[in-house]
Amino acid sequence: MGIKILTEHINVPGIETLEVYRKHGGYRSVEKALKTMTPDEVVEEVKTSGLRGRGGAGFPAGMKWSFLAKPEGVPRYLVCNADESEPGTFKDRVFMEKNPHALIEGMITSSYALGANTSYIYIRGELLFVLRILEKAIAEAYAAGLLGKNILGSGYDLDLHVAPGGGAYICGEETALLESLEGKRGNPRNKPPFPAVKGLFQSPTVVNNVETIASVPWIVNNTGAEYAKIGIGRSTGTKLISASGNINRPGVYEIELGVPVEEFIYSDEYCGGIWKGKQLKAVVPGGSSVPILPADLIMKTAAGEQRLMTYESLSDGGFVSGSMLGSGAFIVFDEDQCIVRNTWNYARFYHHESCGQCSPCREGTGWMERVLHRIEHGHGHQQDIDLLVSVAKQIEGNTICPLGDAAAWPVASAIRHFREEFEWHIKHPQEATAPGAVYRGQLAAATV
Amino acid sequence: MAKITFDGIEVEVEDGTTILQAARKIGGDVVPPAMCFYTPLKGSGGKCRVCLVKVTQGSARDPRPMPKLVASCITPVQDGMVVENTTNEEVLNARKGIVEMLLINHPLDCPVCDQAGECDLQNLSYEHGVSATRYEEPRRTFDRVDLGPYIQLHMTRCILCYRCVYTADQITEKRVHGVLGRGDAAEIGTYIENVIDNDFSGNVIDVCPVGALTDKTWRFKNRVWFTKPLNAHRDCPTCSGKVTLWGRGDTVLRVTARKDEYAEVEEFICNTCRFDKKEMTDWTIEGPRHIDRGSVISANHYELPVVNVPIVPNLPKSTVKKMPTE
Amino acid sequence: MIQNAFKFSDKALAEIQRYISHYPEGRQKSALLPALHVAQAENNGWVSPEAMDAIAEILNIQPIEVYEVATFYTMFNLKPVGKHVLEVCRTGPCCLRGADQMIETFKQKLNIEEGETTADGMFTLKPVECLASCGTGPMLQVRETYYENLDSEEAVDQFIEMMRNKEVETPEWAK
């Protein structure tokens, strides 16, 4: 059992109430930061901790904070990105639902560090039931003097609000999120200017993922140096992993970064192995947009080294033989899963979620979905495979926001690692479209 | 001031100028195309991606290249920046790919489209497109709708540049149309049948880079390359009254704003000038309008015959044209 | 043309005002998404043009600004729907655990296709993308509640039976 920073008390009965939460040491970081530290000292601790953004990009949080522009007389905002929509990711929902005060505590401490006097939690609209939980907890915090004017007599004021989305994956992109928070369509903004200069309501803004913000209290309580001791290298701290797919124990696990992938899949502490005694075929280790890896490459890097649950190890080998930790959504495929069908499913998702603002993504995501749909349903041509690779390349890197890349990578990586399976679908349409049919030719070599 | 090198050509521009505007200062063939950016419209640009360029050196201070291609229409220059457009294979390939994307849902109905001959997408495809398509899936189609008595929306042709939305936002008092839906199902519309009724609504026709928004008073009247453009003005209480008339003989077939070589209007005009003043007698004629854009109209200049400079001296520069034999 | 006259209840208006108060002066448009959620809850699960016009008036914005936003976000139903809208997750992780079969079962049991409403007006089957419940898929959402692990025909049967006798839930602010 590794150290639990975020989930230590998550299953304590009544932890969603202020009373129980405080009994378990809750809001200590607010006391400590507001009464004994300057905002810059808090920022420094977060920098020292090496905490990286937990939403997917993995950008150092302290550095992001230090980019925030601080012009005189202009309000600054902290916005929490709780628009968790990446397929495979459900850690933030579970966390907020069970332990809302932990996020609120993080919001207060982080807002203080950034000098924000109004902060927002933007939560995806589907999670209105979690919004109610958060609002209830916020009301408790106001009543206890932890929010509002002159928090705990420190002279620091903070208002905290929750805002719902309306069903749009793209609003997880930080500038689309800000547009949505302003009551507009979730079209990502052109950058520059970056949110750190012109964000919400044209004011300097930091947007951080739920898990990132919720990690701050521990860092304040225990120092950034202590946090940096957890994990391996530049992957410091713990990470919530959403484990799903064909495993015995799906769920959210807090791991110390550095756990071997093999242990994560097979240990009873985590996924508990592949369900129904089946073989492992592939894993998407960081949410639907990161490259899929066949069983052999998820266990070991191309160089034969053991693959670890860290930012660096999972991306070892680049996109040729590696993937990404992303948002920590670990999706496991057993031997009976069809990669073509899954790739079409993901392509449909990105087609459905493209905002339609810039042309390569708007047109390209639909194109890929339609071609994949044809292949999956027995109407593919051999040249379709190269066409998909080409269309993916035409989208990648040429769009306003990363959704284009997110749509291109799963298609390109599935073809890279499972090309035979695509070819089989095209060559044997009748066999491939029979119920339950799965190509097993590549399985023997790929399974571990 | 910032000095940049664009396709090997040095140019000095004001700080804050975009790469595209710097390239336009150089002019000629190196200028990246633009399908969504429109100088008079604040906030436009960044969407169509055809103006992508490669920044091989970020600035004198930080010479690292930018990792991705950038949209030249929204990226400000830095002193010492080095940019490649027509000299960069990656840029040309990306642009070709984007033109292909723009065309997969665009009908090739140019023979019956009023925009043909002055269509930015037509020009773009001619320069960067490929003659055959790799797209064999169903295409997006819409019914034509009338947005009031003067404007027709042919959504099937739209490339979602948002220019008409910015126009309605910025030069009319009350915007009633916008972008509805999302992704490739997004469309320009009014949601519930609404008439675009405003003194300046006709300008959405001028800003449209394709034939999605057309002038109903001009519909199927003629082909643009058969009509003669004239600069004209009238004393208009609503707008500047400075327009271009398009006609044959003494018949005014169409009135538009005056546009520069990048198809950007010089001054927006009102609906009365555009739709109601269709008699030569309504106007004071200033003279022929030279069309500098890369469209077929420019191949049809009539101000003066194609000339050989030494024979007829002191001609305005705009009328000089190279003889094929030169 | 059917007129769907629409008027917000006092509680609904108060809820929208509460959201408006969260934003700086002049930024009341920010309350648009919450207002659309309120309108949908007040209007039998869908947002009519009249409801959107009412929102535009409250927020002091043009109606087109409301239409643009309402058509962008997929949670807002712009046509009448059944009493219970079954928002079934159809995305990859749920499919690994049988979402395709669950959706098929719903189609057969309810005798409708995706996007359709049963003849008795009880159910609308609406496929949606990932609902952040991948560990407990296949799953679906009805209003503000998640129903998880619907991984067998029996589970679907039980769910349908239970919903037939269930009243539409009242949102927190309307209680």
C-alpha cells in the first residue's frame, strides 16, 4: 500500500460533511496558508513539489501558476476544470462525489496563492448531482467562515461558485471551458493571448484540474519537498487512476507514481487481473485520446525495460512504441475485443465532440468515422487504411486546440499496432462482421 | 517596430502586426491565403487554417522554432522572426490537406453558383487542391433558405468561416442569425424562421468567401466575368454611398461594396444602396473599377486594351498587363 | 404551428437569479447554461423556443445567442421527449463491458430506435457519449441520477419496470 494523499479518508462515513471532514484534519491547509504563509510562499511550495497538471497534459502546476499576470486593479480568477469527459476517466467525479470538501479546501488554498477573490468550479452538466453535493459543502464552508469575507480572520476574501456545463467534451479544453463559463458556445479560443493573461472575463486566469487542486492542501501541510519525495523522477506524488474495461476490479485507485504497469493490472490491490480468466490484448493507458498499446508494449518498453506508471515511462518510445499517462484513464482490452470496432467507436466520439470551428477537425473527424464505420461493417477497401493514416496526419497539429490531435492519435496508433486486424476486416468482410468475430492472428505475439 | 524575414524577404512592421499582415505588406505570391480572417472584422480568423505557416525562428531573442505550424492571421510577429510559407514543403502539404478538408463537403456546383469567378475557395482549390477527391462518403447537404427578401442562404456551400456572424455582430444593431449546432453538423441559421432585416444586413453577402450567402436581386442574372465593374457613389444618408456597380451596358445588375485585392471591403454599405439603387441614374459614375484579385474577373479587364507600355506611356499602373509574348 | 406558451415558476426564476449573482456585473450571460438546465426541468425535459426567448429576456441578450448555445450542448433537448429520457452511454469503455448489448436490449424491449420515444410517451432512448462512469458500465443517466452496471437482460428488465412506476425527479431548487 502506497501513501494516500487524496483518498486516505475518502471512504470514511460522513466525510462529505464539514464536521467529519474537519475531524480528519480537513481545512488545516487553509489555516496554515492564510495565517502563516504569503501567497508567494504557497506558490513556491507547489513549484518545489513538482506537481504536474492532472487533467492530461502534465504541465508543472507551479510553473503554470507563476505565469499568471498580475496587473494592478484587475481581478484574477482560479477556475477548476471539473469537466471530466475524456472516455475512460471518472476519477474526478468519484472524488468530488465522495469528498467535496477536499476540493473546496484545495480551491481556497490555491485561490489564496494566486490572489483570486472569486473562483469557479466548472463541472460537466451531466454531473448536476455532484454539483448539488458541492454546493451543499460550499454552503457549509461559508457558514463556518471558510469562504466569504475575511476567512478565519485572515483578511482574505473568497467567493466560490459551481457552474454547470451542458454536454460538450470540448469544454475540458481550458479556453473552451472559459467560453462556456461565460455562457457561450464551447469554441476554443485562439492563442495567444493565453488565459494567464486574458482568461475568464478577459482577466488573468488559471485553470486547473480537480485532482491538481486537491493535491495542494497536502503540499501546504507537508511541504513541497516532502511531496517531491513521493514518486519517481519528474513524476512526483500520487495519481488517481480510473481503471476500466475488461478487468476484475474496475474503479479509481490512488497510486504512487512509479508502480509497474504489470503490477497495476494484475495485483489484487488494483485491477485484479483480466476478467473471466482471459488474455490481455491491449491497453489505452491515459484516456481515449492517447495511443493504444498492444499487451507486450504496455508491459515493457521497446528497449525491454519494465513499463512504469509514470509520465516518462508510459511515453517512452514516443508514438512509435509508447503512449502517455494522460488523465490516468487506464482502459483494458481482453482478447475478445475488436480493435477496429473500438477505433470506430472512438472516432465517432471525436466526430460527435468536435466543436466545428476549424476545418481540419470539423471535416476530418467525420471523414475518419465514416471510413472506419465502413471497414467495421464490411465495406472497406485496402486503400482505406492508408487513407485513414493520411487524414489523421492532415488533422494532427493543424487545429486550434488539441482535440484534433486527440482524434488523430487513437486512429493512427490502432493502425500502427494492429494493422493486420484492419486488413483482415477488409479482406474477410463476411467473417469479420459475424457476431462476436474477433481477429486473433496478432494476439499470440502481443499477449503476455 | 519588428523586422521579420518572410520567405526570405525582409520586411519591417509595427509591433503587434500579425504575420499575415506583414506578408501582405510584401504582397504578391508569398501572401498566405485567408478564408476566415477579415481585417475589418474584429475577432475573425484562426478557423479555416489555410494560412498556416512555419515559424523557423521565433524571434531574435528566442530563436527556437515554433513546434507546430501557426495560423499567420492571428499570430503576432516578433522582432527577428523567420517565417516560411511558399518555401516550405510542410506548409504546402498541410495547406493542400486543409483545402481537401474544405472541399469534402463543398458541392462543386460552380457552374450554377453566383459566386463563381470571385470565389475564394475556387481560387484556393485551383492553386492548392488536387483534381481528384479521395472522399467517397455521403456529403452534407441542406435546403436553401431565404433570409428575408434579399439574401439567400445556401448552407451546403458554407465553410463556416463565421465572417457573416461577426459582421452582424459588429455592424448591425441586432444579430438574428448565428452558428447553430456543432461539429460538421453546425450551420448558419436563425433557428426559428427569422428575417435578417437591418439596414446593413446585405454586407454578409460581401464578406462570404463562397457562395453560401448570395444576393437574391442578382441571382442567376449573369456571370460575374461578363459584367463590368464601375466605381460609383451617391449621397446616402445611411452609409458612405461608395460602391462598385456591376452591369452590362446601361443595366446595373448588382451593387457591392468596394473590395481590395484580398476581397476585404473598404467600407460597408447599406441595403438601400445595395438592393434598391439599380439604375445608372441613381449614381455618380467615377470610372472603371480595377479588380486586382486572383479571380477570373481580373482576366477580363476592360479599362483599356491589353497594352504594351512603351506604346502608350504614362498609364496608371493598374492597367499594365504583360503581353503573352513578353 | 403549435404554441408552447412558457412561463418560469417563481422558484425557477429565483434559481436563475442565484446563478446570475455568481458573476460580475454585466456578465449575466454566464448564467445561460444553468438557465437552460432550469428551463429543461420546468418544461417536461425539453427546451422550447419560447423557453429560450424567455431566457434571453431574463439575461438581456439576443434570442439567437440562446439558440446558438442550446444547439451546441447535447444535454438540451430541443424537441419534446418522453417522460423518462434514457441517456445511454455508447462510448468505448462502456462498450468493453457490454454497452452495445444494453442499447440493443433497450431497443427491443421498448420497441424503439435510438432517438425515438415510445408510443405511450414513457421513454425516449438517447445515446450519449462518455458519462464518466466507466468503472460501472454499462450505464445510463435519467435526469440527475446515474443507473449503473446494467450488464444483463434481467438488469434492463428490472430497470424498465422500476422506471415505469417512477415519477420524474424534482431538482433540488424546486423542492
